[in-house]
Amino acid sequence: MEYSPSVLGQMLFTGALMGSIYGAVAMGFSLIFGVAKIVNFAHGGVVVWVMYGVLLAARSGVAHPYVAGLVAIPLCYWIGHGVQRTLMARVSAMSDDMQIIYTFGLLLVLTYMAQFFFGPDVHYLPTSGRSVEFGGVVLQAETIIAGALALGSALALHAFLSRTWLGKAIRASADNRRGAMLIGLDVTRLSRVAMALSFALAALAGTILITVTTFYPLRAFELAVLAFVIVVLGGMDNVFASFVAGVLIGMLEALGTLIFSPSIAQMAIYALIFAVLLVRPQGLLSRQATK
Amino acid sequence: MKSTFWLPLLVVFTLMAASVPFWGSGYSINLLTQIFLFGFLAAAWNFMALTGLVSLGHAAFFGVGGYATAWIYLNGGANLVVGALTGMALAMFLAFVVYWMAFRSGLRGIYFSGLTLVLAEALRFAAINTPALGRSQGLELVSLHLPPYLLYGLTVALLLLTVAGTWWLLRSPLGYRLQAVRENEGAAEALGVHTFRVKLAATLLSAGLVAIGGALHAVLLRFVEPESDFGLSLSLNLLLGTFLGGTGTVLGPPIGILVLFGLREGIARLGELLALGSSGIYALQQVLYGAVLMLVVVALPDGLVTRVQRWWITSRGASAQTRPAAASPDSSRAAPAVRPAPPAAMSPQARLRDDSPSAANTPYLEVIDVSRSFRGITALTNVSFELCRGEILGLIGPNGAGKTTMFNVISGIFPAQRGEVRFKGERLSALAPHQVCHRGVARTFQIVQPFAALTVLENALIGALARHARIAEAREAALAALAQVDLHAKRDLPATSLTLQDRKMLEFARALATGPELILLDEVMAGLNESEKSQIADKILEIRDTGVSFLLVEHNMRAVMQLSDRIVVLDHGKVVATGLPSEIAHDPGVISVYLGRSLAHAPVSRAA
Amino acid sequence: MQKDQDSIGQNDRQNIRRAVLKGGAVAAGAAFVPQFAKAATEIPIGVVVGLTGAAADYGRDALRAFQLVADRVNRSGGIKSLGGATIKLLVADHQSDLRVASSETERLITRENVLGILGWAASGPARVGSEVSERYQVASIDTSVDYKLTERGLKYFYRAAINTRQTCERGVEFVQEMEKTQGAAVRRVAIVHEDLAYGTGAGDLFKAAIERVGRWQLVDRVAYTAAKLTEASGIVNKLKAQNVDVVFQASYPADGILIQRAMKQLRLNLVANVHPAGAPPNLQYVGNLKDDANYVITTLGWTPSMAEKLPAGAKATVDEYTKRHNVAVQDQAGYSLSAAAAMVAALSQISSLDRAALWQAIDKIDVTFGQDPNVIIPFGIKWDEKHDNSKAQPVVTQILGQQLAVVSPKELASHAPVVPAPAWDKRG
């Protein structure tokens, strides 16, 4: 097989773009773990519900997917606030295994409620058919937009967390909850903001995903595992690192597909994460020297 | 008390289980075998959970066991036993390699869970892509015809053995150490527990048993394939079942699995009753199942077994309340006879050494030129001092002076980057905390960390296990240590029910139980009122008289001055002054370090 | 286990004893004794299909088909040779789970004492379930398509449906035919398949068939994980880079849709894209892809558009099904109608409710398309030495105008095949 520049280019770009989308999925999960120390498997379920919401809006002609997404994001932010108050408040105090079970239960509830209401069928939104071509590389317009949105939100989030007062406060309470309380930060409110942001990110992820791929209720499980694995690889303390790790995984997938096959690429990705964890247990991109 | 509750239950169960082959159809026997197999798997998973680590990838070992059995059956002459044993050995080897590396890297919490999950998934994909293993279709153990009651009997036997094994383990030295590690690894390490070895032992045991389960499963269903054998749902079900019943308990895992199965069946039947049309029912069933899981976590965080046990205890009402009360008069009446005379018990070692004339005044603990920095921040610079046997040496200094770092270096939590620490002439600096403990140096922690799930006696027992291999002897030593700090009467109470002062005494007792010659006390007086402080001070002096030396870090000037024979003053990681309390109190350098006020008013030490 | 006995002509009492002994569970046997003791009013036939889980669509279709045939028989007076006994279907859901398939099959056999089994409408459960029925020496007629099911030498397992070997080989054969008749040049081919049992099996079969052709160069075999596929341009990119002319593909609906879309996006122009059933016949495929689904070729045993060309009796059956259930007869339903027909035909040959008798009757059946209205798959049912349906012939269909149209064989074809498929740029 000839690995011509266009073939390689196609692989690189698609891999990077898909990886950014994976990163967007992982960021919300990472944020809530980093701040509230909650392993939230239900994150995948939220993404899928958003996808259904956007689907309904688009199919019924009410709104274009991106517009629906614009509505979904603040809506989910508000919902996230409420969820933290009701469901998640006690979760941060739970031990690891309790959290896993609790959020997994929540994931089941979300996923199968979606299946109950919407059926198990596969859906996807028809694409505009517009694409960008250069040098033999063909990129779907939606994919580019999705990748750009993902990157944009990652940068925005990074800026928020490192430059704004609220962002720094959130990071402070994540690093040292007690210390943050002692200096007068309202850690509960900060956790709430973090959770709300996490939901908003899920909404973003759902919106861009639905413009790009097929979905059905059980995607939620795949997304939950994907987010988990990405965040473990990238390191839990840094949301931007999760994004980068997502891009990395997207590119590995593309590379593995080109050289071997997608199935083997999956195995290679898992094997790689395994190796990384053993050598650098705090995650590939974590800022900590040791865990 | 516990055994009288569960023992009749177990007997009834065994009888019922043994009767099944006589009246059950092939179908029932198979179904029960599957349920008991999962109960056995959960009990095996439980061993791993005893270390406090949540493994989401036990399917890796299960699958290795199953596939090895299947492959050897098909290619190696239809020998099932060889296959199962090979699978077990492979799984244990895999576990050894993986967890050895993981523990060395210090993987914990969600990272560890992630590692295990990734391992199982990697193996699943490897199986999917390997032609020799049948790829996605897996392997079939064709023409394998074992009578169902044989498999059933084997499964029941394994389940009972594992449950019994768990009961025995929890009462063995390894079991106590495991519980300590699970509660608080750092504290356990300081008490001489070789945490790495303990966790690895539990892991290997767990992996080996789960592999046997995988082998049995392969024989039972006559096939292995990637999803059933390496799938995430298997690992999740083990977690769920064990948690539901109660992680770390003896009967929890199998009971939890039983309840899990029952729950699923119940929801399925409910679905049939409601007759909503199949995809509707299925979806709602899963929703209900998920909701129940969430509810269980909130309502039964310790699992069913623990909850039932507590209910059993409280339902016995008055008799339960009088029992502890009855215990104390009993123990106090028996005390004169049973209670070991503390000085006699503790001092033989110390006395022997005291008697040798040359031993007096030789440096016991030598800190020589120790330097340590963390990521550019220098915590200690060329710190040197000595502690003689039988001495109480006080280490003081303002906040951030490096006192706790010094402790951590001595007790082996951090190595010294330059210089060394010697104890009785031997190097201490390169040792791990548990080794330091075995050499005779114990420590307490600034923030008291009792092992919450254990009783007072059991807490002390952990320390005693550092010196005594057998439970019986360790128990005696633990009782002696408790007696020394006047906690003997409260020995059966849960550690969490103690007051702060008692908890400090418990820390003390734990350290004492390790039979130390030197104890590092890290701010033992913090948080106590005046009378409590003087009680502890008296205790320290009492114990010093039995031959134990002390290195104290304390903020309370009065106490340090009164207690210490000598004082070392640290500031910004350097030794500023060494000498008698009276000298230190008037040393201008020291005073300026502290800005003087409290020091100027400290009374001179009595011991001088 | 007891040996098979010549049971034709034995009286009822001996049947009861045998049934009880075979059942093994005294209680269960006692519950059924009264029924057998009376003039055998009900014939228990077990149905194990997936009503929930991954294979739920197929299972539900199968059940509908079985019920239709059973009801029809019962309405017209039952099985005459058994004194007008009616067929009672005892249904179990295997949830597309192998463990459940095994235990449910066993339950129906040992607890419900079914005479024979219809199932399992999914290859994995069929593999496991048939092991159980073989152990208990209960005859089963299956509608799953995995070719490996009949490679095991089981005596009591029969497959009424088409199998993957037939569909894959027909696919390869069809491309060769197209080369000749349409002058389509084929040099380089590739296989794309999902990595579970269905896809891998099809992949193996395609590979073997392609190697037998010899002329073509098999440039790649791409295995992917269906559940994890979020976009397929990586796969299509690879295919494009290797200049393939024909892609032989085995996918589930969701991933099939993604791959087809990527083919459009990257403008991979193929001579043909051939599937052995799988994604294209599924309503969601065309439902989502609309015109982008056109020109995809699928080989299978039955498709709704065949209804027009059926003999009258078969057509009536199809119409009845469509009216009753408001859906067209999809492939599983088609196979299941025919499987049920085989079961009924066998039941009509026995004179006592005996498992061994039923088994022998099933073994001997020879039903032809057109004679038995229940048999709708071409061209009838008769078993070869592997217990595959030697009369079954796959048809080749192509999606034209968003409809699955039969293009071969001629007697059932409604359209002529369009090969090579028009380039993407030239499509509307």
C-alpha cells in the first residue's frame, strides 16, 4: 500500500479532529473528578440525552443542531447545578467503589430511560454534504466545526481555570479542599459550579457528536468508558490534559487503523494506556512529579 | 457473637445445598451452579477488596483461567485439571507482574481501577484478534460431558472453602494486617506492616481463585469467548455483588450475589406481570435495576450483611447493652490476675541492656548531617544531633522548621538525600518504614489515625504483630501495651468511639505494642487540655522508666521544657541550638528565633 | 443417556413413563402427566429467541412468524395425525446472552418437557442452545445464519435458514458473473468486517471464496469493533489508498451506516459493495442513509420485495403476516415461517408425542416452495448431510431507489443489477 501524503494527511487530520471530540467528552468527566473527586460514569448518559434532545429539535425542524446546542448548553448548566444539589452532594464523600456503583446505576437509569422513550434504533443527522478539500484530504464540514468547537472550549476552559478568579478558586478547592475552606471559599458553591460546567461540557460534546456520528442509547456506555480511559491516561488533575489525551487517542486510533486494523488499534490503545500507567502513574500529562 | 449468628445459617445452607442433586432437575442444578460460582468469584474478589483497592478488571484473571482450560483441553489432550492449574498459574503470574509494577509506582484509587480495567480490555481485544483462540467466536469444549452434580458439588465445595478461608484469614495475622492497610496504609507501615507484601499476597490469592472460577465456568458452559470471559460486565457484577453484601465481610459477597440474581429475576418477573411489550420491559427493568443500585449505595453503604448484623445486635436490646458493662467489671475483677504488670512485661529487654555498664550514654540514635529538600525547597540542611538511651529528647522550632520532615526521614518515609541516620550503630536511613519499625523505632502521627474499623485491642494488635508472629502472643503483648496506657478496660470498644485523649493514648499503645526502644512522638499533646496534657506527660515519664527512649516534637513549650532531658532547636531546616532546657530557655539565638516571649516564661525542666 | 428407540406404535402409558424419565424432574413430569394421559390436546414446542438485547429485532420477528404458523395450524383443526392436537408454543427469551440461552433452553427441555425446539434467531445463542438440546436429544430447527453451526456434526440440530457460507459465496460468485455480463473489471478486492462472531465468520468465508477465484488480489482485510466505531473515514481512507474495486463487507446497521457515509464523503468509487445480509436489509440503514444507500448489494435468503413473485399460497402467508403485525416480512421472519413450516410438516408425520419420533420425522422432511404455503423461502426445505437446508438458495438484492430489489435469480428478480455502481460525483 502506498502511504501517499494525502493518505497520511487524511489520517492525521481525521484522527486529530475525532480526538478533539473525544477530548470534549472527556473534559466534563475530568472536571468533575478533579474538583469534586467524583467519578461520574453517568456523564456518558448525559451526553446521550443531549444528543436525543438535539435530534428531536433537528428532526422536527424546530432548530438547526448547532442552535439547539446553543440552547442545550446553558440548559444543562442549570440542570447540573440542580443535580449537584440533589444527587451528587453526598457522592463526594463516598468511597471509590460506592461512587462507581452509584454513578453506574445512574448511567443505567439514564441510558435505558432514553431507550424506553426513544427506542433502541440507530439515528444520525443527515450531513450538509459540504466538505473541505485540500491535497487529496477530504474533511467533512461538520467534523471540522466539531473539532474547532472542541478545541475552542478546551482553550476557553483552560483560560477560565487559570486566569479568572472563579476558575482559580475552583482549582484551589480541588487541590486542597480544607485549605480552601479555611481561606473562606464556599467549596460547596464551587463544586456546584464545577458540576454545572461539567454538564455544560457534556451538552457541547453531545451536540458536536451528533453532527458527526451515529448514535443509539447504548453509546452512553461506550462514551463513559472512553471518558474514563482518556482521563486516566491524561492525568486527573488537569482538564486540558484530558483534552490532549483525547486527541492522542484519536490519532492513535487513526494510525492503528491505517497500519493494522481498527480492532487491533483498540487493543494497542489499551495496551499503551496500561504501559503508561505503570511508568507514569499520575497520568501522561499530569503536572505532578509523583502521585 | 458473630459466629453464633452465622454458623447455624451456614449449616442449614450446606444441608440444603447437599440435598439439591437429589431433587433438582438438570436445569436447576445448572442454574444453582452458576449462582454459587458467582458467589465464589465474588468471595475471591473480596480478598482483593480487603486491601482497599477496587479492581475493575478481575475479568482478566477469569478469562485467563477459562481460556487456558479451554485451549489445553482442545490442544493438550483433554486434561481439565492441568488446564485449570495452568490457568491459575498464568493468572497469578500476570497478577504478580502487573501489581508488582503498580505498587512500585504507587498506583492508587481510580488510577488503579483504571489500570485493571484497561488490562482486561486489552486482553479482550487480544482474544478477539487471535485466530488460535477462536477470535470472537471463542473456543468450544466439544464432547465434554461431565455430570452436572459433579460440577455442582465442586462449586459448592469451593464456595464453602473460600468463605471459610475468608473467615480464617480475617482472624490471621495477614488478615489483621490487611485490614490495617486498608484503613490507613501509612499508619500500618509505621507499625511494621510490610504493606507491599500484604497487598500482593491478597492480590495473588484473589487472582488465582478467580482463575479457577474461570476454568470452572468454561467447563460448565462448554465455551469461552471474549465477551463472556473478559467482558467488563463480569468485573462490574463482582463489584456490585460484593458491595451489596458487604465488602470485606465473610458472608457478604455470596449473599450479595444471591440478592443480585434475585433482584434481576424479580425485576424480570415484574416486567412480565406488567406486560409492557418486550423492549419496553427490558428498558424499564434496567432503569429499575440502576435505581436500586443507587438506593443501595445510599441506604446500605456497608452492605446487607453488616446491616443485618447490626440489626441482630440491637434487636437483642438489653442483653447487648449489659454485655459491655458486664465486661468491664469482669475484666477489672480479673484484671489483677489477667492484667500483666506493665513494667515487668516491658522492661526485660530494656533492663538487660540497662545492666550493661558500657551501654549507658552511648548514642542510641544518631542523626548525622542530614539534608533533605523537596522540589527546590530545602527542608533540612546538615542536621545533626544525638539521642542517648533512656533519654527524652525534645525537638522544637517554629512552624516550617522541618521537625516533621526530620521525623519522616528517621521513620523511613523519605530517604535523606545527604547524611545518614543511625540507630544502635546501624544505618536506618535506607530502610522502609516497616523495616524501621522492626529495628525498634516506632512513631506516632500528628493527626491521630486509629484503624477505624477495628477495636481498640485490634488496633494495638497490629502493632504487636510486628514483634510476634502468632496471634496469641501478639494479643498478650497488645493487652500489656493497652494496660500501660490505661486503655485495658476499653479494649473491646471500636476505636472510633474513643475521646481524643484516649485516641492519643491508643496511638501510643500501638507504638508500644511493637516493642520499640525508641518512640518518635509527633505533637502528641496537640488538642488536649491542661489536665490531659499532664496525664500524657506522666505516661511518657512512666514509660521512659521502663527503658524506652523518646524523641518529641511539641509546640507546647511548657510541656517540652518539663519533659525533655535535652532539647534540639531547629529553624529553617538547620540546628540552631542543642542543650539542656534551662540553657535553651535563655539562649538568645533561640529566643530570637521564636521572638522570645513564650520561652522567657518557660519553667526549667524537673529532670535536670 | 437412553438410546433412541423405535417408538412408533407404542401406547400412551409407555410414552408417559418415558416422558417422565426423560424429563428427570418428578414434579415437572407429574404436572404434565394428566395432559398426556388425556387425548394429547397440546403439543408443547419450545421457542427460544432473543426478545431483548442485541438480537431483539430478529427474535421478535421470529416469534411473530412462529406464532402465525402455529395459529394457522390450530385454527384449521390442529395436527390431524395426532388427533387434532394443537400446537402450544412455550416461549423463552435468551436476551442475546449466551448464559441465558443455555439455561433457558435447558429449562424448556427439562421443566416444560417440550417436544422440539424452534429458535434461536441469533448465532451465538444458537451455538450454545443447540449444545443443550443435543445433550438431551431434542430436535431443534434453527434460523440463525452462521455457517459454523452446522460444522459441528450435531445430530439433532437442523438449520432452515440460509447460511453465511451460501450468502458469502453467492456474493463472490455474483461479482464474477457481473464481470462477465457487465464487463466490469475487478482486480483488487478488500474485506471489511466487524470483529464479533458474525463479521469474523463472514470475513473468513469471503477470504476463502476469494482465494478460490484466484484472479483477484485480496489487498486488505479490515476488522473493526462495531460498538467503538464513531467514524469510518480511517477505514475508507485505507481502502481508497489501496485502489480497491470491490469491497465485501459484514456490518451491523450503525457501523454500516457510518462506513457507507464515509465512502460517500471520501468518494470511494467501487465496482460493487457486497454484504451477506447484515446492515443493508435493516430498515435503519436505508432510513438513515436515504439515497446514499443505493447500489449496495446484499445476498440473503429472503427479502420483502420477493413477495410479489411468490407462489399464491406463500404470498397469502406473507400478506397475512403483514396485515397482522403491520410490518413487512423481514429476513428472520421469512426463515422462521419456513422453519415453523418444517416443524409442522414433521409433526404431521408422527402419530405419538415422542421426541425421537419427531426427530426422525424432521430428518426426513422434503417440502417444496409452492406446495406448502408456509414455506416462503426459495425453494423449499430439505436437509443435506450437514443438516443445512439444501433447497435454500440465496437471492441477490441491490438497493435501488431506496428499496431492496431482487436482481438475481431471474425468476425472482424485479430489476436488473446496476454494476459497476455509478461514481459518487455522478449520483443525483
